[in-house]
Amino acid sequence: MPLYLTRFSYTPATWAKLVNNPEDRRTAARQYIEAVGGKMHGFWYAFGEHDAYTLYEAPDNVSMAAMAIAVSAGGALSSLQTSVLLSVEETLEALQLASSITYQPPGDGE
């Protein structure tokens, strides 16, 4: 199954709720991905551009998109970004396939 890295931030209102009632959000995050047949590999909070990161495994892009849409629709996040992660083997395969493509920058061809 494909791996997905998510980066998200909470709204100020969500942080206020968590300050008043601290809770371990890993449990909820695990339930969301399991609802689409996936698995959570990790959940981390961070300083910087995003408040938290998760590493998920999901059956396919549609399943992961469904989970991301459902979570985003809940209104607790100010942002949510998802990246599909490629293994080294997948990247090597893509590099080999890319060598068969002849690219022409705009304005350099016909």
C-alpha cells in the first residue's frame, strides 16, 4: 500500500480546546485512516510551519483523499497537505522510465 505524509495545522480555536482539555489525538487519527482500510505509522507534533505530521498507509489515493476530505471538513484544521511517498525502488523505476521521454521546453520545438 502507498505511504502518505500529511502536514497539518490546527486553528487557534482548536488549540484553545486542547489547552482546556488535553487529549491524545493519535487515537482519532488512527480511527480515521482505519475507516478507509489504512494504517497509521506515526503522529508527531512539531515547531515551525506545521503543527503536526502523520505517516499513513492507505489502499490508494482515493481512500487517502476521502480521509483527508473528511478531516478537513471537520473545521478543526487551518491547513492540511498530503504527499504521496515513493520508495527508493519506485523512484529508480520512475528514473528509468523518465529516460525514455524526450522533453522539449516551451518555445524550443515545433
